[in-house]
Amino acid sequence: MLHYPKIPGSGAAPLSHCVAFDKLDGTNLHWCWERDSGWHAFGTRRDEFDLGAAGVAAFGRVHPGLDAAAPVFLATLANPLDALLRDHPNYATFRTVKAFTEFVGPNSFAGAHVPGDPKQTLLFDVWTDGSGFVTPRQFVADFGHLPTPRVVYTGKLTGTFLEDVREGKYGVAEGVVCKGVGPDGPWMVKVKTYAYLARLKRAIGAKWDEYWE
């Protein structure tokens, strides 16, 4: 099961209003919440484990380098996010929610993490049963006080903005994720910097395109 969709590259970007978030170079993880039982499961984009001791240990064996993810989430985001989902009027009717976070450290790169680095889990998306993903403006309004990626830009998505991101004019290391709402619902695209591309080519060689847009 794919828990989070693959984000299209900038070639799919509609020229409409968006909120652009700093694209953090970490690991995408999901966290499952139910009103009756709270946080009970987690995993990567493609797998899922029980959020008990045995499941956390199994996750660490399957995903070396990510063993700190659950403890960091439980120590930082779990309680304030649980309280918000229970108390905020926008979420009072939902029984099932998935939260999506980026697990990242100061030297994380292309999905690899440096042992011993301090790690964070930053919330970047929320999915609710029946309504799908929270729209970007609502996400900022409701969850922006929690640890989340920086909002880099709000406004019309233009070719000039895309090129400015690539040229490094917005102070982002990897790039940005632009999110908006169109006739068919929420959309998102990713835009990466030329500096990140150069770093990929130096570090990974011929496989650089697997981590590009």
C-alpha cells in the first residue's frame, strides 16, 4: 500500500496560487491516529508497523538508521498533535487521521542519516478520513504552530518563481514543495535547486535522477 503519493516534478506545476514549503531532505513517515485509541501505527510511504514496542523494534530492523524516528515523534509531536485533533473544531468529527512527517537531521542527505546527529520529525501533511488531505492554507492555519517545514512563499506559482528556487534565491537546501487547490482538489509539485542537483551528481553519480524531480 502506498501511504503517500509520489510528488510530481515542476513540469506538472499549474500556474495558480500556491503555498511553497521548504522541502526537507529526510525520510517521509506516516503516523496513524484513531479517536478511540490515539496513535497506533506508523511506517514509511510503503509499509506499516504497530506503534508498540515490538513494532518499533521491527521497524528499526527493517529500516536501519530510522530507529530513532518513533521515539522522537512520541517525545515531540505525538501529544500536541493528539490534543489538537481531539479539541480543534475542524477535526472533531473525524475518527481516523494520518499525519505525515519528515524525519531529518542536520546532515541527512538523499534518504541517508548520520548516526549521532540530532533528529527531528516535522509535520508536513495531514489526511482525514472522508475529506482527504488538509488544504495548504488550512494546514498552515491549524498546524503551523507545531514543528513544520518553513513556508517559503505564498502567491501565484510562476516560471520566475520556479527558476528563482532553482537558482537558490529562497535559502532552501533541497528545494520546495508547492501546494495548491484546483478544480480537482489539492495538488502539489516539487522544485529542486541546481545546487542540490550538483551535490547529487557528486555523491551518487549515474543514479542522481532517482532523487531528482
